[in-house]
Amino acid sequence: MDTDNNQEAHHPARPLKVVEDNDGCSWICDANVDEAGDLTGQGCWRCKDVQFTRND
């Protein structure tokens, strides 16, 4: 804890990477994912199912 302002110290996010499946769909996965394995079963998120805040 940061004693100067009583806030918890910053903890960086875990490393992620974007993987493309055989159908061309992008997935957000942990960096150590088995790209040939079941992406859903490994906790990956299919990008078309995730709400992003950008409109481009």
C-alpha cells in the first residue's frame, strides 16, 4: 500500500496477445496460450463478443 495517499500500489496486468483462429476470428488470450488448442477452454475472449470503447 502506498502510505502517502492510502492507495494500493499499481499491479501490471497479465501479459496478453491476440490470436486468430482458423475462421479468421480474433481472440484475446493469455500470452502463453496454446494457439492450436481450445481457445474458449483456455479462457480466451472472442473479440466480436467483447465490447470495446473505440468506434473505428
